[in-house]
Amino acid sequence: MGKYWSADALPRMYQHQLWGLIVSLAESKVKKDLLYAGTDDGVIAITEDGGMNWTQSDHFPRHT
């Protein structure tokens, strides 16, 4: 916990994967049951009910 790995620390697979590998998991310190999971294919999955239902996003607005 508390360690951040560089992007090149993860080996890249040269085969097609059906599912992404979770490389980051974070829970909210403010809202119970809110979790974020980041995968190696650029998707962030979000649940607000402790994992019963998930939504996925691969597009994020750019803040400047």
C-alpha cells in the first residue's frame, strides 16, 4: 500500500485478452461502498454499492 508503480513496471501482453487486469483499486474515505478499479486496458470501473453493480468508463473529460 502507498507505493506507486511506473507504467513500464507492468509487462505488456502481446496477446488479446478478454478482460483487463486490475492494476489499481481505491475505496472512498468519504462515501461507504464507493470503489474505483483501474485496469491495464485503460478502463476505470466504478461501484457505489460495494461491488454489486459496476459501471465502466474509458473516456474522461480533460481539466485544464
